[in-house]
Amino acid sequence: MRRFLLSCVVAAGALLATMPASAEVIATIDLAAQKMIVRLHGVALHEWPISSGRGSYRTPLGTFRPQSMRVRHFSSLFNNAPMPYSIFFHGHYAVHGTTDIKNLGRPASHGCVRLHPANARVLFELIQKQGPANAQIVVRG
């Protein structure tokens, strides 16, 4: 019996090793609706208003992994603007908190995805806990 259980465990491990890795945290950003839905293990936990790029400052579309994360960051491109709880996902583009909360729900940024600072912190800590390699940021038009 012991040998049988061991072989089952080994077989299950081999099967899991061949399966593609999936993200545990998925932040889906809908630019048309100006909202983000955060899922953990496929279960929707949060839905928040965002501000994305306005005018010619387009937010890039696609599926990304966090490249770096910083609790406190200031923009080197835009007058040292505060970017708390930054999750960089594509070069200088990040999901981050904003002090301009009155504009959440409509395009207002230079291409980054802005959140209420409390929501940015929740997302940051969730990704930090699960590990950036287990997270995806999906940006759709």
C-alpha cells in the first residue's frame, strides 16, 4: 500500500510539472470601462476604478508580469510625481497609487494605471505575498 501511494504521489508530481504555470493573482484592467478586477486563484476579490493614459499617452495593451515593485517611488519622467505602491509591468509603465483620486474612473495619466492609494497598497501586498512570478497584469482596450 505504501509503495502504491508513493507511486501515485510521484505520478501526480510528474503531471503537475508538465502543466503550464498559471498566475495566482490576475489584475485585469479594462481601459474602456476604466476599472480593474483583481482575482486570486480565479476568484474575483476586488473591482476598482482606475485612471489610464489620456490622449497620446496610451497605456500599453497586453499581458505582463511585474518587473519590479517599490513601496515609495517618484517619477523621474514627470516632475517627481509620487507613485506609491508602484508595480512596474512594462518599462516605465506601472500600476500605482495616486493623489489625483477625483479623476479615477476616466483617463488622466501619462500611460500608467492609477489606483486609489489604499487599493494600490492592497494589490501591492497581495502580489508581494503571492510572489511577482505568480502575478499577471492584463490590459485590455
